[in-house]
Amino acid sequence: MVRRFLEALNYPNFDKINVEDETTFKNIVVWLETTKINAASRNTLYLLKNINDRGWDKSFDLYKNDVGCPVLESRVEYLQWLLGKAVQIETSKNKALYLKHSVNTIKSSNVPNMVAENPLDKLDFGGKEFTLRINQLAKSLKIVPYPDPLVTLKAVRKVITTRLAPDCVENPQNYILTGTPFPYEDADLGFDLNDPVLNKAAKILRMLYIHDLRDLQTKANEMVVAIQNITANPKTDTKLGKVGR
């Protein structure tokens, strides 16, 4: 994933790097800041560029504070977060291109303005406090935060609804998956994207789609059964029956 991000950002020799190498990690951080992110103060950037300094880690801590990076557990996670931040910035620069066919371009002049009393509608979803709280919640659930707090919030919601619902907590054995994992890499995709990484991603997306489809079918069946339990009457009144004409 790191290499795919670097490729998208046009990082030199992205396919030959070792992200576990300390010097490589430092060089990528400096490159991302100087060419894409541009969020560090002048003093922090000066310290950050001195990758051979023994106090570089402290400089990196200052930089994380400047860029608003949450506290993570490994350098790879920090690198993924910074890469996501850089991609988000690059995307925003060409927002018109990416939103060309988006629902955001649909004219809503005929839609009336609704005044809601829901306090959630008054939240600043792009504010620093909202982002901080969402990142704290994600960290407590062991979720790597994404630069866009709304994306992080979606991941948090999925974990809570699938793992922390009352019945899940009381009966975890009914929800923890067991058995042999499905070998999705050996599955037939049905088409070829001429890229092994994209083919793998497409297979994963197909498996997720099938999972969601089966979940929808299960819920539909449960709804039908529930309706039948309400409308069907198993009792028979024999007095109302007729025999013959």
C-alpha cells in the first residue's frame, strides 16, 4: 500500500525502496513535507532535513505536531498517515476533476432548506477538536486514523456495530469467525486488469460485495419471517368450515 501511495504521488524509484529502512523513512518524510504537505514551521523543517542528526526523532515529533498527526504505534503507520494526508491534499488541488461525475455536482436548487434541531448537525466535522476526538476513539479501538476524520468515523462505526453491540459482547462466540480463511487470491476474478496488485484489490472488493449481498439477503429473509409471524394465524376455527355444498 505504501508503494502504491508513493507511485500515485510520483515519488522517485518508488518500486525499489525499503520502507523499513530508517534512512529511507526519513527521506520520504522530508520529501512529502517539502513537495506535498507544506505544513511544518521553518525551524521544524530545517531540523527535519538534517536526517543524520541524532535528535531527528525529536524533530519528527515536532513535525507530527505541526501537521496534526495522531499518536500511532509504528513508523509504517506514521508513513501511511502522512501519505494519506499528501494524497488528500493532491486530490483537493484537482477537486473539480475528481468531482466531475460526483453527486456533489448535482444541482439542488429545487431542494428546500431544512432547519434541523439535531445537535449533530451543528458539529464542525472538519474542525480540529472533532478530528482529535475521532482519532482518540479510533486509537482506543486499535484503528489506524485516516487524514479525513469522516473516513475514520466510518471505520469506527463498523467496528462498533459489528463487534461491540450488546449481543456481540454477551455472546462473542456467535460472532467471532472460525474455520479456514477463504483463499480469495486463488478465486477467479473474471477479468484481468494487467496489474497483480489491482487484481488482488479487485478480488477483495468482490468478496466484500458478496459478503454485503449475503448479509442483505439474510436480513430480508428475517424480515419476511417476522412479517409472517405477525400476519399468520396457526389456529384454526373448525366451526367456520363447510363440508360439501
